[in-house]
Amino acid sequence: MEIKPPDQSTIDNIRANLPGAELAKLSVPDGVFVVKIPDTKEYRLFQGIMADGKTYDAYERLLSGAVAYPEASVCQSLFQRRPGLVASLGAEVARLAGAAAKVEVEKL
């Protein structure tokens, strides 16, 4: 099952349902996802689960609040067949939230 890219009408509906949200498109060999960049509350919850050593659960939780396309049932079906996508996509969503931002340090 390949997830087809959303058409413009779908993207417009997502934007209407998530006003002000920053969106990004993530592409993997199995298809295309549209995600909402997590807010502080969502990211803190993710970090709390990570701190408990439950990496997969943390990524799964982060994605549950971030994936705007496709619908949840399609994601669950795909993640059952390709469980590694949870970590791959979750890591990218965390990066979009700033987790891997390059920080320049200069001693003063």
C-alpha cells in the first residue's frame, strides 16, 4: 500500500482545520505524510516518554499528534507492516520541532 501525495484540496482542508499550524511534507518509499510541527506541550510529552526509556512509544505519541495526512487508520495499517517508519518519521518530526538545530557556540 502506497500513500499517495495529498492533492491541493486536501492540503487546503488540513490548513483550514489547523489554522496557524506549521506544516511539512515527509516522503518515504511507502508514501507521503503531512505533519504539523509539534507545539511545546506535545514536545514536552514526547520528551517525558523518551526520558522513561520508551523511545518507540515516544515517537508513536509524537506522530499521533503530528500526522495530519493520511488518516490515522491508514497510518496504523502501514506502521503495522513497517514499524521502523515510526522511528524514522518520529525523528524527523522531532527535528522539525528544533531537536537537531545546529547551534553555534562562541566563547566570550
